[in-house]
Amino acid sequence: MSGRCGGRGAGGRGRGQESGRVQPSPSFPPGGGGARGRGRASTRGRGPSSPPPQVAPTQPPAPFAPTVSTSTYHPSSSSGAESLSREVTQKLALEPQVATTAPPLPPSSSKATRPPPRPGLGTVGRKCRVRANHVLVDFADKDLHHYDVSITPMSISKNLNRNIMEQLIKTYKESHLGHRCPAYDGQKNLYTAGALPFDSKVFVVKIIDEFHNHGSSTFVRERQYKVAIKLASKPDLHYLREFLYRIHFECPQETIQVLGAVLRAKLFESYTMVGRSFFSPQLGHMGELGNGIEYWRGFYQSLRLTQMGLSLNIDVSTQSFYEPILVTEFVVKHFKHANLSRPLSDQDRLKVKKALKGVKVELCHMECAKTYKISGLSREPISQLTFTLDEKGTNASVIQYFCDKYNIELKYAFLPALQCGSEAKPVYLPMELSRIVGGQRYTKRLNDQQVKALLRAACQRPHDREESINRMIRANNLQGDALVDKEFGIQVRKELALVDARVLPPPMLKYHDSGREQSVNPGLGAWNMINKKMVNGGKVDSWTCVNFSLRYFNMLEVFCAELVKMCNSKGMVFCQNASIHIRSARPDRIDQALLDIYNESMGMKRPLKLLIIILPDQTGSYGKIKRICETELGIVSQCCRPMLVARFSNQYFENLALKINVKVGGRNTVLSDAIMRRIRLVSDLPTIILGACVTHPPPGEDYSSSIAAVVASMDWPEVTKYRGIVSAQPHREEIIQDLYKTVQDPQKGVVPGGMIRELLVAFFKSTGQKPHRIILYGDGVSDSQSAQVLLYEIDAIRKACASLQEGYMPRVTFVVVQKKHHTRLFPTERDQMDKSGNIQPGTVVDTGICHLTEFDFYLNSHAGIQGTSKPTRYHVLYDENNVTADVLQVLTNNLCYTYARCTRSVSIVPPAYYARLIALRARYYMDDASWDSGSASGGWKAEDRNFGVRPIPSVKDNVKEVMFYC
């Protein structure tokens, strides 16, 4: 989560909840609550053998007698949950007895659990038209054939494989291939627009390499490969047409893969491919990111099945690459060595080894095409290295070899050599003669400065981005191409698609009646707090402030006074005087300073409600402070950057007040429709709204755990306060493993628990109601994972609900929130733009570029600030509430105006946003120092790596009760 968050899997499932819904009682309405997250329930095993989710019954069942005893309810997390569970059970036992009705048997495979069909198109909002970065693709009726390719000896290099296949086609096209021009993907797949004259055949291909030494000598190397080509399948374009015409409903995925491979085949010749993107120095301005890294411009392309037909999604892209410089220059740049006048220390040598391992280099003293892959660094300096020169076993020093053979005297003989080849037969290369091969993607984690530089390079205004996309389309010129157009009959149009859209109206927001403005109707996705007071101001009766900045220590009292004044003016009840004297402390004694404050407050028997912290001048302490405060001391804190503190800006004080208010239990604003019970799908029945997310460690980190997070609304019907739970799981595991789980207790037996169950209990404790309806926004579930989600994740909700009461099956709507896509929308008229030139907030598209049959839409809920706004795709994977397009689109857009940390609508729905925030916060708990400082070590010691998942330190109960992660 990164991403940011990445895609997630699904929950495990079992049977056991086949009873119907409970008949309502006056004190405990019908329905139920489950939550959802991204992952799998119960145990750690994956579970394709488990059956798919059950469907909540739509008709009230006959009465039944609850059979669950008090001992069943033992949530796994908070300390007060056990007594609350007994309270829930006792209340359930008072309900009228009802009989059970078994729901229909669940489907037996993922194919039987397709996402629900689109319930119709939305109608709410002002109609308009926008351009999307999709172009239509037409295709002729060709007889596609798919062949399996096997190359011996095997090569993992796609470039070498393509050279081999290119030579094969050149040699055998007329004699053995029936004049066909195949498309090859660089691995094991070959595609033709007609049958080859054979079903299986082995070819011999010779690759000749010429090497030119420094001077006039030349030697030739010939390599021979066997290429076996065997018919694998015959993808049928007829089924694709039937799918597009909605006659056939099973997506012909293999046919799409063939057409996509054909469209990419030509691009391999000119560009460097990374994922589905293509890069080249010729595609736009290049620039340095610092530390020996540069960025290239390129484009992304992917075939999509949409309502308007087959479309090619094209977007501009930017990627980091190694600079093609000498290794000595890279070491100077990457590690900021002023010069290389002295040997590397052992610590520096290990850093250089880590930075260069796997990088390809070539020797610059030879006119030679051969490249080497760095496997490590020698322990000794190159001046002490020797190697076996010939078959007689003659030993020669590396220094003498280069001097005698190439007349080169090495300048940096005290540096270690680059080691290539194997440990048994190492090849030593001098750093000063080795040049990094251009076009190698930099896969390690970028530091903060590099990220900022890359974002600046990628940032383009909508008009500029649209023009860049059109340039890419013209540059590729697939129309008339010999392979794409002539051979396979694929025609790619040059015009961006024009699609129908609507601009949804913004919601009315409610503020406190004591303010001069009691409500606001936001314009263009932004508003302010002038003349307004928070709808529920929090109370801060015990607080203090500690300053770790050495630059701004003399303004502490004035800053605190202004902040308290701002909080009180916005409706909070904030005590004027600190309960413990305000102080400054040394940045190297953070632990002791925080502990002293805690001990002092506890000694006065006045636990702090809030601790204001001015961070040290140097970055790297934020994670440590949050970990100590939230998991060790139980203190809610508000951190402030010293440079912003020094400005004394009213806007900054206002933003701090918004964050502080929700951290002490207040609400900043609520939807007016929530107060008046007019939110469709929410207001009529107790409804819990959840967000789920999984974040992974940064690139290059091989050991740290992934972190799953689930948040849930706790204040129905307002739905603005969210409680969060986090859980660690195996490295890069996409499925949340702790959504539901059971623990074997020696006294109590099997005790149910898990994230969902804890949130359901907390909801009941907060509202006095059990949820009748669940709306889950799952962040990052990709299309390829949707079947997993349907099979396993919904079941985790079912198990959590059934563990609280037999037959408790609330109706669930599960919406995937996708930000990792490449669709962009551009305005066609000036009156459709906001100030940044982007489409207006509230613009929604559910036609043209959306899924052919399933329920999805693109929503641009936020106002652009810089660059081109990216709409969020919402895809309904599961729906028992019969949600219409208008209801879900309006609800989602309106929720985006309730984000607590600012007075702007945000780009993704807040529950999903909060899940990301709390997952990132938990990353600090596990590894505050290395994560904040940019280290890729992930905080794992060598001895820790064999012990599986490290648990996340638990957040203290008093902190967990508020939105501490804001």
C-alpha cells in the first residue's frame, strides 16, 4: 500500500450458518452485522476447497430458539469485550423464539458466484460528456492459433528469447511457417492468424555474436538453440463477438490475451517494457532523480472489454531507471561520497553490494556487446585479487592482467572488484571500467526526495496529459502495421472515446447551531470553517505540550495559546491551561521525555486527554513517537512539524483543530441527510459501513510482514466515526487472515474472535443496536482476485455473525475500491472544468468505458489541485441489498465529503481511506526507525527471519476508542 495499498484476497469459509434471519423484537431490530475486510477468515490455510458464501434470506423466517450460550462470546481483542459479549448474548436470549430456514445451497465454484449484474444506469446529476483515454479496437475474423514454445537450453532473458524467435522466423518463414508472421510474447507463447503447416515441430536456431576487443582483434561466438513449437489451443474470436453482443456470458480471456500480445509485439522492438508499460528516452524529456537514478517517460496500454466494445486503455507513465554511468560514478552519487580517495569500510562495502546486486554492467574498455550481472563484491581490494589465467593453472593478478592485456593502469586499485558469475567460477570486474547498462529499471525503494522528484516529473495538467496520450497513439501508429493490421486484422482507432457522464450534486453538510453558518453546500469540492463550529466539539480538560525542536523552542507558549484559542473558537471545550507544565526536551531523549510526562500525569491522577508534540527538526522520529504514545503509554497525540508551527498560520491551526477534535471523540461535520434520516441504504435500518485494506512492505524488502486493516463506523445513523483494527500477516499475503478466527482455550474451549467480530461487538456497545445491513468498501481488490473474494471473504463475515448468534445473517453489499488503474477523464467544455482544468467533483461515469455487464462506475469525487485527477473505480462484487446505481453512487460521493482531516471532498470513500491510514500507522509500530528513515531493511534481524509473522503491538484501549490515526 501501497501502496498503498495493493489488491487483497478473500476470506476462508465454512458452513454452520444456514439458519435464517432473526425475527425483530422491539429492543433489537432485525438483521445483523458483519464486517468485511480483505482477507480470509479463520485459520491460515487458503481454502479453495471451502464452499462459497451463503446468501442472506430475503424473507423473514419463522421463529427459532437461540442455542448459543454465554460462554460462546469471547472477542479476541479489547479488554471490555468479554463482558460486552455476555451482554449481547443475554439480550439475544430475550428475543422471541423463531424457527430456522435454510438458505439455498451455496454454489460449488467461483464460476457460479459471478458479481451481480448492473441494476441499470444512474440518472441523478447534470448530464455532460467527457473524453476518456480509451480508443476503440476493431478486429477481423481471423483463425487464431496459440502455440507453446520451448527453448533449449532454457533462457530467462526475454530479449534473448525474442532474438532467437526473430532469427527462427527470418530463417524458416517461407520454408516451414507457411509465410505466417507470428506474434511472440518473449516467453512460452506464440500466436498466429492462421494455422502453421504443423502441429508440432523442433527447429534449430543459430545465434552469432561478434566481440570486438580494444584494438583490432575480433572474435565470433556461435550459440545453438533448439526451439520446439507445439499447438496449444485455438482461441475463437467468434466467442469474443458473442460476449460483446451479450449473447455469450463467459469472458473469453484467452482471446483477449492473444490480441493484447499482438498489440505489444511490435513495441518490444523499440521500447523497454516494465509490466504493461513501455519506456524509451525518445518518448519525452528524461531527468535525474538523484543518487544515480533517472526517470524515463513512457506509456501504459491494456485491452479492456467495455460497454462500447473492445478498447485499448492508453496512459502516460513515468518510471525510475539506473543511470548508464560508470560504477565508480554511481557509488559517488548514490552514497554521496565526495571522492573515492580511500578504501570502503566494511559497512559501506555491504551497502554498495546491496545497491548493485543484480545490476547489469558492460566493460567500457572493450567494444563488446557482452554484459555481466553483478552478484556481489569481493571482500579484498582488487589489488589483492588473483585468478586462474589458463588451463595450466597459471595465477595472475587482476591488476597485472589489465595492464598487460589492455595497457590500462587501474586508478582505484584499493576498491573491491565487482563479482560476476558463480561462487565457484567468479569473474572480477574493476568498478572504474564497468558501466551500468542503460534501460534497467530501479526496483528498490525511492527515498523521499526521489519520490518528490518523480511526482513532479509525472505531474501534468489535464490538457497536457491528454495531448501526451494523443502523441503516444500517433507515435505507435498501429494502423497499417504489418503485424497488427495486415496479419491479424486488428485496427486501433486514433480518437479518444467520448462518453456520457453526470455531475452529482454535493451534499449539504451540518455544523453546530451556535455558529453563524449552521450548514454549508460545498462548491467544487471545497469549503472552509469560517463562521462555522464543529457539529460535536470534543472536550480536552487535561493536556500538555512537549517540544523536540531546537530551532523554535522560544515560541512554545504562544503556539499553544493560539492553538487552544482556535479549537475553542471552532466549538471544542479546550481547557486554557495545560494540566502539566509545557516543556522542551532533547530530540535524542524522546523515550524518557514521553515517559516522564506519562508518569507525571498518572501521579496527578489526571490521565492526559491529549499530548501536543512539536517534532524534532530532523525527520525520523514520528513513527517512534506514535508507537510509544499509542501502544506503550496510552496517550492520544497530535504531532506538529516545526516549520509549519513557526508560520503561525490560521489555516494550519484550523487543520490541527479538525484533527484534534476527532482524536478526542468529537465530530467535525455530518451529512444533513444523516441527521434527518434521509440517507438511502443507511438511515432506515442500523447499518455498519466498513473499509478494508492491506499494505505491503516497500520494494526490495523480503521479510517484513504485510499489514491488514479494517475500520467500521460506530455512530449510526451519522456514520462519521470509525474504529480501526490492524493485524500482521505473512509477507505480501493478499488475504486478510484474521477477519475471523477461533482460539482453543483450556477452560472455555473453542473461543471465536477476529477483526470482524470485535467490530460488531464495538458497534453494539456504541449504538445499542446490532447492524442489520453491512456495506463494505474493500480497497485494492483487483479483477483477478474478485472470485477469491466471493468465495472466501463474504464467508468470514458469515462466520463472525454466526459466532454472535445462530442464524444472524445481515445483508451484505461489498464494493471494491480501485485506485490502481489507468483510466483518466478529460473535460470537453470549459464549463465542465474546475480551477485546475480537471473534470468537476462529483463526475460519475457508468457507461461506455465501464464493464459490459457488471455493476461498476468511475467517480471523480474530489477537486483537482495539481496534475490530472484520477477517478476511483467502484466495482460491486456482492450485493444482498438490491442497491441501485443512483443510491450507491450518491452515497459514495456524499461520504467523500465527511473525511475528518480537511474541508475538502476526497478521492476515495473515507472508510477505505481510514483503513489505509491505520495500516500505515501500524507499520510504524512494527518498525518505526527504519520505515521513517528510508531504510529498506524492514527492521528484521537475521535471527528473526525464520520465526514467521511478528505480531503488531496492541493499541491501548483508551486510544482505540477514538480516531487516533487521523
